[in-house]
Amino acid sequence: MEKRQIQARLIERGSNFRQFAISHGYEPRTVTQAIQRWAGQTNLPSGRLTFRILKDLSVFIGKEVLPGILQKEPEHTGCAGQ
């Protein structure tokens, strides 16, 4: 999803990048940088904060900003606790 498409979805919900950031506890500049860097990409970010921002944004606008960002995270099946 391109930056303008994300922006349009936010506007439809009466919001913008800054309002989204503040309402979700993020620094507005960090949200802007994440969108600037990752909008239009097909792979997922490895940074935890960026991933969380883009996932929260996807939930908020009702559409994945990156393909697969809303997929259920794989469950860990290790030997922990045994």
C-alpha cells in the first residue's frame, strides 16, 4: 500500500499520521519515518517498533499496509518448561 493510500484511509477515519501516532503512543516522527520507508514494500520489517507501528496502523485503517502484516504470528513449539 502506498503512502497516499494510507493517508487517504486515515482521512476517511477522521485522522492523520500525527493523530494516529499520538493516540497509539508513538512519536509522530517515528510513524512518519516508518511509513516513508516501508510504504509500497512487499517484505516485512525486522525492527520490533516499526513492525508494531505498521501492524497497529493496518488494524486502524482496516487494510494491510504490507502484505502479511496481519497474519497470526507463529506459535513457538519449543522445549521450554520441560
